[in-house]
Amino acid sequence: VCELDECAAICASCANATCRDAGQRCVEGNATVDFDWRCECTGGHSGAAVAAAAACDAPPRDECAAPLCASCANTTCSAAGQACVDPNATVAGDWFCQCTTSARETAVGAAAACAVDECAPASPSGGVCAAAGQVCVDPDPRRSGDWECRCAVPAAGQAAAAAPAVCVLDECAAQCPTCANDVCALAHQLCRDDNHTAAGDWTCVCVPPGVGAAVGAAAECATPRPLDIRPTPPPEPPAAVDECTTMCGTCANGACAAAGQSCRDPDHNTAGDWACERAPAADLDECAARCPSCEGGACVAAGQVCHDANTSGASLGDWECRCDAAAPGGGAAACAMNECDGAACRGPSCEAGRCQNAGQQCRDRNPSVASLGDWECVCPGTAPARSAVGGVAVCGVNECAAACPHCENGACAAAGQACRDGDFNVSSDWECVCAPPLAHVRAAGAPAVCEEAPLPEVAPPPTIIPVEKELAQLASASAVASLAGPAAGPAMRMMAAGGACRGTGPGREYPVALHPLGWRVGGSHAA
């Protein structure tokens, strides 16, 4: 019978350091039986396994108090100034840090975000602000380093983060722990604060003739006097004091002048009876000055003259515009003004030569200044009677009478023809018209082609009948009258008129008669 310690030997059925590598103890059950060795837990752990490493149970352990380990709190909570709590010693990694403040915030496995008042009286930051006479404010207690100093009322200034603020305070005018608080005034002295950013540096200064000053307290004023070895005379009654010009505790001390007013002390023997009075209103010419109630150029724009009858500063709004008659009440006078008259009209509503430049005439319908801008340009006489209010009119052109690039310009007259413009408002519509009897012939924009009608055929020249002998015989007026009577023939009527008759025979028309002066008529004597 062979025996084998499988925990100590090395063989196929032996433990072969299995238990040792697991930090456990190897126990041989029966040296004569194979594979009966077992691993048992050590160090307070419970558990065993045959022929294998055991699964050991962890003993209860406070992870806040235990030595350093992977799942322990170690120094995490203590370094943050917090408390460590392990709610279950049998569960690993369940410890947490807890704040020591009243908020009691916690964080599992890490330091908690605790609310800390950085402005607490015992904190360094609170001491920084308090040393500067300011107030420490921590906007978010869960954030570190965000505290700030703010100016204490009545001082004013911008808050500063993590440092004292720059505060401004006139300690002579305000009421505060470091202010003068009427200390100087009660001592009938002047208070002066030369540095508004420093606290407690105000100074009481003696008023003349006293001499002296003190920082942060009432001054001890002394009046310098020459050495006098004579006995002191009895006190005299107080001298009269003009509290408007003297510096003293009951005097004005420049208060009226600072307000732009005058000071009046009715009784120099009575203290504190001075009063500030407004200065009388100065003279003001509202026609020349610039002010809310002044004329401001209204009269000039209307071509009139401004007049301020009362230039006292107490009489405002009484200026008037004048032309032929005054217009009281601060307005323009109702004056006559011909807007077409360039020499008399003033203002933006005048015609200013615009009609004349267009070859037209200007007409002002209503020459009153109450009716401005009603002037009109009127077309000249050669054009149709048109007008335009406040501007140049659109006038027609007689192209037969005017001279322009598109006018007739004498073309018809040069051809011995007449010119006619049918519509003055239509350009280049003129035409030349032939003389009678061809007046029906015309041409637009150029001379017409006028052709004379062919002359009628005439009979051969008639036989000239001498009449000189017969005229010599007809010397009496009765004979001439009888010859020219209604019963006389054409030849006799012609001869009676002193002409010669050319006939073509009995019963024919006498077309031509020659007068001694050269006139020619047909069928009768010359006129």
C-alpha cells in the first residue's frame, strides 16, 4: 500500500501549487487516495474546494477604516474635509463622502460637492472685504473662488471678484460710519473730502477769520492776534455781518452762486436770514437770438422784416413780421407779394425767371403772401393760350411763323406759295399751298408743284377800226353819254371810255380792250 501527499508532491493528481497560487492552504485528505486534496481559504475567509482553488468569502470590512485597498475610501473624504460613511461592511465599494455643513450633500465613491460660504466671518475672503469696509458676497456656495467685494451703502462702485472694489463716497455729503455726519456743520466749520475713494479722510476746516483743520473730527479754530500787553477791553457787541459775502456757520457760503442765483441779506445783525433770489430776466431780442420762442427766420423766408417790440426776457413770443402792416402774435404778415417779380419776391415759392427762360410769360393769380406757389407760366401770343401753375407750360408752335429746326422757315414764301400749320401742337405738319386758282394743290413739309392750266384758244387778230376821227367829232358830253349809254354797242362803249376795241365781227364776244394806261379787260371797257 503506497501513500502519497498530493499537497507536497508533484504529480498528475497532485495540487501542484494550485492552492498556493490562490493564497490558500492545501490539505491532503487521505494519502492513499488520489485527487482528494483540497484548497481551504485563509486569513479569516471561509471556503474550501476539493482538487481546485476555493471561492473564498470576504469577511466584513469597514472600507472607511480599513487600510489601503482597491475598494476603500483611503484618504479621499478626509482630504476634502468630509466624513466617510460605509453603510454595509459586507458590500465592496459602497462607501461615500458626506459634507459636514448643514446641507449634508453626499457622493458615492468620491468627494462630495459641498456648499461652502466663502464669505463666512472666519473665512479669509470675508476678512479681505471687511478690512476695506465693504460687503463680501458669495453668489454660488458650491463654486469655489467666485466671491466678490461690493461697496457698502451709501458708497457706489463696481463689484470686484476676489478683491476689494473701488468705491466712491463723498463723506461730507453722505451719512455712514466713516462719514462726517454733520460733525463739521455742528461746529460751524466747512467739511472737505479730497479723496472720495478713501474712507475716514474727511477734514473739518475753520472758516475765516478762524484758522485750523482736523481730519475726521471738528477742528480747533484759532484767530491770530498781535501781541497786546494792554488790559483786555470789555467785549464789544458783535459786528454786523453780511451773510451773503462772509464765510461763517450761518452764512450762505456760496450756495446761491452755485445755483446761479443772487444772495440777499435783509438784516446784517440777524443771523441766518439770508435768502437766494432768482436773477431778473435778461433782455432777449427774439428776432436776432436763437431760442424756442424766437423768430428763427420765419419772416425772412416770407420776404418780410422781424420786429420785437419788447426785448425783455420776461416778454416772450411777442415778435412780429412786418411788411405794409404788422402781423402780431409771432407769425408772418398777410402782405402782397407778386411771385413773378424777381426783384420783390423772396422765398422758395418765387418764379425766379423760369417762365422767361422758357420764352413764356409769368402770371401771379393771387399776389398775397397767404397764397404762395400759385404763379403760372403762360404761352406766348403765337401759341395757343395755355398755362401751367407753378411750372413751365407746354406750348404749341406755329411752324409757319416761328423759327425752329422743324419749322417752315420761309420755304413756302420763297416758292411764291402760302404756308399753313394745321395743328400747333403737332411737329413738322406745316404745308405749302399754291396760289389761286390752284389753291387746292398743296404739299406737306415742302413747296408744292403748282402747274398753270393751259390757256384757251383765241381767234385770229381782228381788224383794227380807226376811231380817232370819230372821237374828234364826239366832243360834247351829251354825245359821249349817248355813245356810252345802255343802247350803245360794246365798241362804242369802249371808244367812249378812250380805248380801242378789237372785235371779231358782228355778234362775237369782245374779249380784250386796251386802255390808254395799259389796262386789259374782257368784254367791257377798262376800269
